Amino acid sequence: MTGKLLVAALAVAPLWAQPIRVKLSVRADQNFEAELRSYLHRELRSLADVSVVQEAPDYYLEIVAGRSDSVQGVGAYALSCVALRSLPLELVGHALLIQDSRKFLGEAARAVVATFDADVLEPERQDRQRRNPRLTPPVPASPGSSPGSSTTGSSARPAHPSPR
């Protein structure tokens, strides 16, 4: 009985009260793909109104990462990110980050999710609020996600600004 009530409550819940569904796809070198995926999942889970899903997403967050070794023996990590709205399918953001340190993976995950939150999800929240202005949405807990803030402390930065 409780399960039926929960499903019924979700069906009539205001749009802003429903989580923003994000499907995460990570493709990377085998030796660090799991680590990068873990960092990204953790950062997405820290957003109170975001649910990481496998089916029926509102947004796709596609990450492709690799590492190359230079002639001098110093390697570089490169991470390409693409954010897509699912309906209609539309590019809503992209970035390229490059760094020469393994600790870059965690920093990059924080930067990617903070930028995705500020540039893509925040306008989604505002749009949901505009569609039903009588309701006041909860304030999501997303530390470090304000536009223009840097939480990484590294030289990792998007090569291209995210379109919106």
C-alpha cells in the first residue's frame, strides 16, 4: 500500500519537486575510468534535486577522457564533456579540460558538475519555477556551484564556454 501511495504522490508532485534526471556516460582509459566515474557520481549525488538514472533522463552528461604520454615522460589527462537535453535533443553545454596530474580527475569531476549545475541545471530549475510560480522550490544543496566560482584550485578550466 505504501508503494502505491508513493507512486501516486510522485505522479502529482509539482514539476520542481521531481528530481532532475541525469544519465551519466563515462568513457576513459581502463586504468582510471572507474575512478573518474566514481568522482562524477559523487558530485552529482551531492546535488539535492538531481537523480542519476539509466533510463528516461532529462539530461545526458557524456564524458570522454584519455591520457597521453609526452616525449619527456610527463603525461597529460584530457577530459571532454558534453551536456545534452533529452527532449528535444539539444546540446546545452560542452567543455575540454587538460591537466598533467592524476589528482586532476577529482578536481575535474567537481569542475564539470559545478559548471553543469550552474549553466544547465539552474536554468532548468528557474524554468520549472516559472511554469508554476505559486510554488516555492526547495533550495538545492550544491556547494561550489555558483557561476564563475572555482572550487578546484587547479589550472583545469573549460577551453570553451558552455552555450546556453
